[in-house]
Amino acid sequence: MSNNNNISLTYKLGGAIEINRLGYGGMQLTGAGVWGDAPDRDLAVRVLQSAVESGVNFFDTADSYGPHTNEVLFHDALKAHYDKIVIATKGGLERSGPNQWHPNGKPEYIASTIEGNLKRLQVEQIQLWQLHRVDPNVPVEETLAPVIDAVKNGKIKYVGLSEVDVKTIERVRKIMPIVSVQNMYNLAERSWESVLDYTEQNDIAFIPWYPLASGPQKMQDKLQVIAAKYNATTAQIALAWLLKRASNILLIPGTKSLGHLQENMAAVQFQLTDEEFESLSKAF
């Protein structure tokens, strides 16, 4: 990916693996309530393969998507491209039904989760393993003990966290390196600003989940005016705002649509002026 402006569209994960900042998140390639396999599995495979063809080389999944079906889908669709892409996955949430999520940070569960990740993705090493949620009932040091072992044994290359504050990040960094943080963040939801600033200062990737909030139709007037100026969609401008916000932001918008995928990919074409960026930053 490249554009004709001064915003870098690549990032070195862990200071070593260069990836394109506009990636793809697989959560939508499941059934209703993130439960069960993608209703149209053939289309889901085509979406993932089209993402690779469009320049995506960073993909995000989790054992809880489905549960388990999403990782198998990623393998089936992307196995031919494993040598040129990075697949991030997660563990630490159990599922009891559609839209039901339960943190489980018990070490034995995390250990079994890692083995499941490896088996479903059919890889010898997970490039980025992320703790999906910190279990409030288990000290995070205990939760991550099997993760540290997996890193030592070559089963995991890099480790990330999700939905954590700065205090938790610093607590974890005392026992192991952290290369990414995945928190909810978008133009309309910026309660994790302090975490984003911390990750930027410490060269840790920040991966916003839900980067488009509730959909472009809910964006406000300023966003629509700027989109009209660039002949862009409001979703594209929202992604462009995130790319400009911080150079360590990795985007993983997901979609079930080939057309929407291409729309997202085209967001790199638009560079907001400083005035437009500030105007949007103050609009929400």
C-alpha cells in the first residue's frame, strides 16, 4: 500500500515485522451474535482472499468467534498465503451462546486455548496471541504464566492485550514484553485516549476494535461534509481519521461484503488536512 502523503501506511510489529496498517478483522464472518460459522462460507472465503489480493497482510481472529469456527475459516481461506501474512488470534473468553462472553483467565484454560489456536490455524507458531479479556477473578500474572511458557517454547512469537488500562499494561510489562493493545476506539468513542497515547509513546501497536462505531449513518454533520468534499464515504473518512490520529494504529475493519471490503481498502487514498482532523476530533 502507498499513497502520496506523509502518513506511513506500514508499521513494524514488535519492531521487526512490517505490516500494512489497514488490516482485516474476522468477527463478522460468523453467525448472528458471533455464534456459529459464516452463513455463506464460500463468500467468507472469497472476502478473506480478496483482502489478501487488495494488500491486507494483517488479519485478526479469536478462538471465541464462532466459537472456533473463525480460526478454521482463516486457515481454509488463507493457508496458501501464510508465508506473507500475519494472523493475530486471541484467547481468554468462553462462550455460552449468541452474544454471551465470559472471561476465563485460569492458567489451565489459557494453556488449552493456545493449543486450540495452534491446531485450528494449523501453525507451529502464533505470530500474535492476545489476551482477549483480563479475568477479574484471576491475577493476570497467573493467567499469563502459560503464555510466557508458550513464548519460551516457540509456540507464540508476540503477545498483546485487549480492553486494558495503562496500569494493567504496565503490570504485565513487568513480567513479559507486550507488542499490541486492542481496545474499543473510534471517532465517536475515545475513552481510551490515555491508553492510545501510552502505546504510541512506548512503540506498542494500538488496534481499535469497532473502528466505525455503529455505522457511518450515525456519524454527524461535519463527517458528512468532509466526506462530500473528497467524494468519499463517511466510513472512509472515519478510517482516514484513525490513520492520522497516531502512527501506531492498526485498523481491522471487518465486513461480509466484497464491495464494502474494497471501500474500506480505498480509505488510504484520503488524507485529512490538520484543520479537518481537528474539526472531527472536536465534533464528538
